[in-house]
Amino acid sequence: MYRGKKIHIFSGTANLQLTQEIAQHIDLPLGQAEVKRFSDGEISIYIGESVRGSNVFIVQPISRPANENLMELLIMMDALKRASAKSINAVLPYYGYARQDRKTRARDPITAKLVADLLTTAGANRVITMDLHAGQIQGFFNIPVDHLKSLPILANYFLEKGFSNGVVVSPDMGGVTRARELAERLQLPIAIIDKRRPEPNVAEVMNIIGDVKGKNVIMIDDIIDTAGTITLGAQALIDKGAKDVYACCTHPVLSGPALQRLADSPIKEIVVTNTIPHAVEKLDKIKVLSVAPLIGDAIIRIHEELSVSKLFD
């Protein structure tokens, strides 16, 4: 479909399967790129075709191992910039280092801004990403940022399930906007879990605001990392009389004890997307939805200079 139209799509090693799905969706062959390591571990990248005058899209989530994947992305962008690509578009299904987006204590770093500066310096002309941990991260860039949302994909899944007698729950105060948008799409009320986090990756449920008794509950978050927040919240909802508890998120980081916690939790089903590759098949209650069609459509609209926001109308 788009062969020979000055568009190339390349993939790092972070999520090759997702890139292949995107390329298949838009009927475009994957660009020829080789990623190797020197004996000391340094990254070596070779671009095996001409990209002169082309719009280039590089798909690479900054997921675990985050440092390796970030450096791989930066080096590939540098190679493409020196190969005279017309524009370099960094497609980050998962924007790593986003959780440090402001100073909460003295002498804290702001890594979300640091990564934005690194991407721009390396040669990115545009960033396409999904469900940033904080929307204001878009303002850390002085280049265009297309912020895609998985909410329509998640909402359609629950609509097709015929979800009823439900309530959408935000696991914390910061996720209320996200929960409200999903609730509007499903035409359901919302509830909020008021929690206190004494330190990173440690959550303590304090109170539930809203009526969940006898209801089927959908908890929504952008990230499930160690799964402490989501599993504690699920148990609190069950204790308050909720019927069945479902959980959904865009980015299944699932580090440390996450899979075991989810397996032991009262959550009936966990719905995630494939922005991050993970061995989620080890847990039967996890359902994976693909974001490849959404990202693929966004790439084509950007290449054709069309509105990306139309994808969410």
C-alpha cells in the first residue's frame, strides 16, 4: 500500500512483535536494521537501506530493560539522522521514566523531562506515544507530540462483553480523569479509592468513595507495575461488597511479584494492551488487546498530514 512513498518503519528489539503487527496493518515492510552488541556490551546499529528524504518511524517502547532500550532508540535515531532521513518519528508505545515527572522531595530528578531532552537531541522531529503517566509530559517537548489513548480499545472490549450493573473505579485520586472517561464511554457511575503511598511501590488503601456494593467493578490504571495498588484495591472493593472485580491498564509492566499477586487476588480478569511485551500467558486471567491498528492508523495519518485526533472522535 505505501511501498515507495517515502515512508519507512523500523523496530528496535524492545517489542518486535508489535512493530510487525503495525507494519502488517499498514501493508509496509519492516525497514532493514541490524542491532548488535560489541563485546563490552555497547550497542551497534546498522541501517541496511536508504532513507534519504523519507519519513521514518521507529517503534521502541522504553520498557524493561529501560536503559538498554532507551540507548538503542537514541543510537538508531542518530544513525537515521546521519542517513539524511527527512523526519524522524519516535513511536514510544510505553514512555519509560515517566513516573518521575515532578519534584516531590528536595533534590529529586525529573526523568520524564530528561528523556524528552535526550530524544530531541538525538534527532526526533515528532513523538508518538500512548497513555502517558501524566499528560503534562507533553509540555516537556518542543516538538509535536501525538498522545494516543487506549481507552476506546478497552471500552469496546467491555461493551462487547455486555458489561452491566457496573461501576468504574479509579485506584487513586490521580486517575479520576481516566476513570471518568471510561465511565462515560460505558455509561456507568464512578468510584474512587483514596489511598496513601508511604514509599514507591508500596500502597495502602484508606477509603472507598462511592457505591460498589453488589456491583461489577472495573478498576482502570495506566500502569500495573508490582500490582500492589490494584490487588489491594480489589480486596478492599470485595470487602465493601463488590460482586466481581475486573482490572484494566494500558501498560503491563508487571515487575517483581506482580504475576503472583494477580494470580492470588480476587480479580476475575485483567485486561491489558501489548505496548510492553511480557510473558502474560503464564496467567490465564490476563487478556491482551492489540494497539497495533491504532498506532498504524496514526502513522499513516501523520505521513499523509491528516488529523490524528479524528481517531478518537
